[in-house]
Amino acid sequence: MDREEFCVRRELFDLDDDVIYLDGNSLGAPPRAVAARVAEVVRVQWGRRLIRSWSEGWWEAPQRIGDRIARLVGAAPGQVVVGDSTSVNIFKAMMAAVRGSSGGEIVVDAGTFPTDGYIASSVASLTGLRIRAASPSSLDLSEDTAVVLLNHVDYRTGELYDMARLTEEAHAVGARIVWDLCHSVGVLPIELDALGVDLAVGCTYKFLNGGPGSPAFIYVPTAGQASFENPLSGWHGHAAPFAMEPSYTPDPGVVRARVGTPDILSMLALDAALDVWDDVDLGELRTRGLELTALFRQQVEKLTSLEVITPDSEWRGNQISVRCPDAARVMDELIARNVIGDHRPPDVLRFGFAPLYVRDEDAVRAAEVLAEITR
Amino acid sequence: MDREEFCVRRELFDLDDDVIYLDGNSLGAPPRAVAARVAEVVRVQWGRRLIRSWSEGWWEAPQRIGDRIARLVGAAPGQVVVGDSTSVNIFKAMMAAVRGSSGGEIVVDAGTFPTDGYIASSVASLTGLRIRAASPSSLDLSEDTAVVLLNHVDYRTGELYDMARLTEEAHAVGARIVWDLCHSVGVLPIELDALGVDLAVGCTYKFLNGGPGSPAFIYVPTAGQASFENPLSGWHGHAAPFAMEPSYTPDPGVVRARVGTPDILSMLALDAALDVWDDVDLGELRTRGLELTALFRQQVEKLTSLEVITPDSEWRGNQISVRCPDAARVMDELIARNVIGDHRPPDVLRFGFAPLYVRDEDAVRAAEVLAEITR
């Protein structure tokens, strides 16, 4: 698949022609198929089939859609389920990782997206562990480290961390590692199974385009399923949910990571959104992502005096972050001119490049508009 | 509002004429307004406004819609937020209720819907408390009771419990009480504020018709908000979420009960669904619910020899449960004849009566079909 083939994919998205959408790292654009699918779910599945739809596909949707995502994160089927928010899944993963571990500390990357750190703190408080923030370049792990929680891509800088090396580093001291894939799924090939990752979570509304607040996912590898203890032991994770037994017996497999009744409209919107991934080669996607971000960087450095803080190496996600005083106002002006990115405090402009719908000319034009505004 | 006015409301729902839908206690029927609203959310809010929609109504939706539900549960504004599943909200409520309590046991009603008991067990295990199942008619509370978790309506029998008396009973020994309103919200007037309830949760996809898996709600009264400690301390509950601070400072109000990014499609479908409640008088609704369930009971007792296990008093929800050997097969036959209820193990047929769209003739005809099948 070459550049032209990727560009053709923009037709699969319901995006206005004059919009340069560079915020797919926050909320992906809507694939065209979603609107019709959601209408069908409301009018036919809910309206005509009513309660029967639960046994006609709804109940199993979290694991069926989980398997679709599994391919994108290098996981064999039966190890990913979809449901709940990323924060809730981080809680499940961290609680499960801490239990049965003997270390006394949780390590979180210092630049973590806030919710990861907040949830990890709650887990530390509930389990009596200490929490420590550290840079992935010097985690300083020890045998006292119980669990390491890392973001695969830094949400502010766009830096990509080395999953292979850091997973090995955690395992070398007997710690477990939980990866947050929010900013890397749908960006590059990920190899959870091959790298022996203990647990992972990710969201589906960024590069996977599942829609606002579409449910997150959790990866529990087969080998870890029997010992995965879900603190949110809701009935959807039960081995026999409709037996309505008084005591909780978890499903033997990944289904034990489910909790309560999933949000079917959001879930099946995601299902429709995933269709655009069916024939995407992740290696080619990665190449296009690097091309687009390189092009934008080059243009920004040529046309402006702003500092690009995203690493100038392959250790980056599909994002270019630019340091800019008055970032909020500059982004407002960019958006007013149909170049849509976002900003993060105190002074970072973020531009996401989703190769499925962002074109070379978008990257060039966005840099031009940025230069005009900041000159 | 008289019976005719209630019957007119069926027009607000997208239900086939020949369907007798008596499973609104499991999945409410779709209000007609939902399909158009969801289409607008996908095509306009997501498709055209993209990320901007977060600051154009999405972010505040959980508390805005919470306030709409507040009216239905006797709560002043600013005490209810919508989001996550019922199971997740039970976890939040129970963890928050247990912390800061000195008792050693959690008491759960013996007939609880399974997920409540499962989650309460997890909370007990995490906090080192014991868990005890007891009948609401003899809870046997003591000063050692930390928290009582009760279902307002029993999901199997349809029995309604006395919220005023049981709340008083818990408070008399210094225990906190958490009410599960899944089967009572949208059924009868509830007076959370007036009764001094400590915490409550409920779902929105049964009598509120929010759609399959629409998000649940949690009630945290004003007086209890400052001490409400959310174990799921996600960034949406932060006092300043976009400051992206490294440490968690909860919002001063009910927003602290939020966790992660809410499922906007399901959330705004619920918002549209709630429109049908705007001019419903809950007292009149209750009267109609009692009429419908009385009529169905009378017909079942006249036409069949089956035992109705729902209390023959006002202590019932909008549900009639019938003991029936071979309940699964009988329900399949009912559904094949367009009388849609459900069954619960081992031998209970359940029929829900949502006065907004169930008519007297539906209750009569359903009993006739049941009699024909079981004669």
C-alpha cells in the first residue's frame, strides 16, 4: 500500500473537505459507516428486536470487538475485551497486577497522562503500597518494585517509549508491567504477546476512531488470566451470569475482566468504526505516520521559530508537539482557520497525524497557517 | 393525568403495534426521539464540530443529565451524575461508604441482584470487612454494621422495600445505607433527600428507557460530598481536569463521582430518552403502575393456576413475577406470540409494566396468551 492508497482512505471518513483535522490523537474522525450502523442498532436491534438483541450479538460484543482490536496490538484472540473507560480499566489492571505481587512500590512514568497517575495513587492507597514517579529513561527499578505503569507514547511530547526494553527491565527485577496504549494503538505495530507484556489497556476514541467516549479495552494474556483478580467483580465477568448465583465465580478467560452492562450504542459504533482497519497493514501505516510527522516538523522548522519538542527520531508517535507561548490563543486562531489540533498546559500545541485521513497537503498547509498566526 | 393521557404516551415510543412489551424492567423501549438525536450527535456534533463538542456540551453532560434524573429520585440539583455501569457505581458507593466507617460488616439483602452482592464482596475483601446476607424484613443490624446495601425492588419477586423504615433502621445503629434503584427509578416517587439516604445508584436502561447499556447514575447528597472518596479517581472527577496536574484533587461537588471519559453516544441517547419524563407526574405514574400490575395479576389468577409471587399489596414495583415450571420454554413461546417478558432461574416468569407504553389491553392479552400456553 503506497501513499496514494492511504490517501484514498479519507473517503471512508465523514470529514468536511476544508477541515485539516489534526486532533485524531484526542478524538478520531467519524468513519462514514458509523452513522448507519448506529441508526440500525437503535431502530432495528433495539426497536424491533428489543430484549432479544442481548442474545443476538450484544452480550458477546465486548469479546468479539476485543478480538478485532487484538490484531492491532499483537495479541492472539481471546485476550482482549472492550468496555468501561480507560481509567476504570487502569484500575482493574493495576489492582490485579499489585495483588499477588510482593514488592512495596508502584512506579509510574513521570510524564504520565494524569488519570493513570491518579488511579495508580488510589491503587497504592488501597493496597498499602508507595507510588513513585520516574522517567522511563531511568526508572531505577528494584526488587521492591511491584508494578510499573507506563504510557507507550507521552501525551504531551509525543515521545514513544521502548516497550521491549522497558518490559524486559521490569521483568528483570520481578516486577509486572502495565502498558497504556491510548496514544499508540492505531499508530504502529505493537507486539504484546511477543514481548510478554503482563497487562495493557487502551482507548478506542483516538486513532481507532470509535467515537466520543467509546469504550476502552484491556489485554489480559492467556497465561495471566487464571490469576487475574478483577476488583470490579460485576456480573458480566461471571462464569455463568444468567445462573444468577449468589457468589462470584469468574469466567475462566478474559471475560473475567468485564464488569457491568456495556454501553451498546457506543460499543457498536466502535465496531463499525473498526471496519476501516480491516485491510490496513500496520507497518505501512507506521511508515506513513512517520512521513507525515516528519513533513510537518520540517515545515514548522522552516516557517516558524517555534520549538518542536517531539523527539526527532523514530521514537515518536503520530504527534508533533510544539512549544508556543500563548498556546491556547494560538490554537483558537488555528481552529478558526480550520486547522484543528489542541493544546496542553502550559504551553504545548499538539498536532496529531492519523494517516487514514490526514494528507501531505494538510501537514504543509497547517504549518503555513501556524506560521502566519505566530509570525 | 388520567389513564387515557398515559396511554397516549405510547405514541412517543418506537414500538410495533402488535408487540406487547413487558420487559421494560430489563430493557426499556426506545423513545422515538432517540434515533434522530443519536444521528445528530454522530453527524453534526462529532462529524462537523469534532473535538470542539467537548466544550460545547459533552463535558458537562454527566451532571446536566444527572440533574434531570435527580427530579425522578427526589434529589435537589447537583447531587447526581451519570456515567459508568451500575456495577462500577456500586463499587464507588460501597468503597466510599465503608471508608470512614468503623463497623466490621457489610449487610446485603439476601435476594439482591447478583452484581450488587459480587461487588460488595469485593469491597469487603479489599477493606477487610465481613459480608452478611440478610432479609430486609430482619436485617439484624448492630453497631458493628458499617454499610447496608439494599435493592429498592427485588429483581426476582418484584417486592418493594420500605426505604423510609430501612434507612432509619440503618441510621439507628450508625450504619450507612446505599440504595440500588435499578428497578424503582421511573416506577414511583422516591425521596432520597427527604429520607436522608447516604448514597444511591441506579440504572437508566430499564424504566428510564435510555437504551441498551446506557450509563448508570450515582447520588451523593450535598452533605456527604466533601467526604466522598472515589476509589476510581479518574481525571473527570478532578477539580481542574485540564490543568493536568500530577496529583488528584477531587472536585468539591458531585463531579468527584465521575471517573473517565463518558460514552457520549449512549449518554446523549439517554438525554433524548428522558424527554418523555418531562411532564410525567410520578404520583400518577405510580397509580397507573399499580393498576396495570393489579389487572395482570387478576387475569393471571383468573385464567391460570400459576402462582404469582409478587406481593399482593402496594409493596411491589412495576413487575409481576409468576412461578412456572419450565419457565424458559414458556417464555420462548410467549415471545413467539409477541408477548415479551423474561425469566429468571430457576422458575420465575417476569412481566414488567411500564405505564408510559403498556396499555390495559396488553395486560389482559398477555394473561390470555400465558393461559393458552400453560393450560
